[in-house]
Amino acid sequence: MKRLLALLAVLSLAAAVRADVETYSIDPVHSSAGFSVRHMLSKFSSSFTKTTGTITVDRANLENSSVEAAVEIASISTANPDRDKHLQTPDFFDAAKFPAMTFKSKAWKKTGEGTFDVTGDLTIKGVTKEVVLKVTSLGFGPGMRPGSQLSGWEATTVIKKSDFGVNGPAMLGKVLGDDVTIDISIEAGLKKA
């Protein structure tokens, strides 16, 4: 009988812990992944307009959270259709062969009030490297639709495009910088149980 009571206590504790875990779907309409890179003497900024994925959140301890996201390469928007097409060729992202870049978190470390270093695997053009995203939780609250709940997030990191084979033609070697700053803005909606 004692064992049965102990088992029930453990199960109810596990259920209580799981109650704090929520899964949010990234809203591609209200999320984006921007980037900037040096072009000649100035910085050039652009973005990808279709980001999807899920964020599993432990509201009681955000360090137990996780994220998996994908950014569609064909959604690149540089305000120049010809440049958008060129960036999708094998010279850069090779979108036909690698239609998305992905990120999967491995660890969250609290760095301040609502801020985290999120370590994970970033895959671009078939190459996977570990990166650290500087993440800020913007909060949780009701959405516009009745009963909907949202979470907001911002993240930034700096990568080297050469690490992922996104160098472009050799003639651009001195024109484009190697360091790329990535800025991510996410709105995600709570999945219904």
C-alpha cells in the first residue's frame, strides 16, 4: 500500500510539473529572421520572411525550454528581386538543394531577467555548427483571438558565412564581409491541448 501511495504521489508530481510545460507554434506571418553583412564600406540588411517551428516552454523554469525552427530560403527579401534570385543559387544558399536553414536548441542558460544564452545546432546549406543565440523573452499574454495565448521572443547572434559555405562568387571576396549578424523576432501561439 505504501508503494502504491508513493507511486501515486510521484505521478501527481510529474503531472503538476508537466502542467507548466507549454508548446507554442511560431507564427510565420508575425516572425522574421533578419541579417546584416558588410558590403564595401557599409552594412547591408535584409530578412527572411517565413520562419516556422515550435518553442516548448517550461514557465516555471525557462532554462528547461527548447526550440526547433526552420527558415525558408525562398522567403529571402532584399528589396531587389534579381538579388533575391541570385542568393538562392548555388553561389550562395542553393535553395533548390537546401530549401531551409534550421536551428535546434541543446541548452538554455539564464543570463539575466528574461535573457538567455541558447546553445544549439544551426544548419545552413547542409553544414551544421553549434551557435549561441542571445535570447530575450518578451513575455506571455493573450492574443487577438478569444482564448488565444502568445509568447514573444527576440534573439541575435553573429556567424561567419564562410563556415557554412555561403561565400558567393570569388569576385565578391573583398566586397562582402564574412561576419553576418542575425536578428530574429518571434511571435508564437500556444498550441491547444
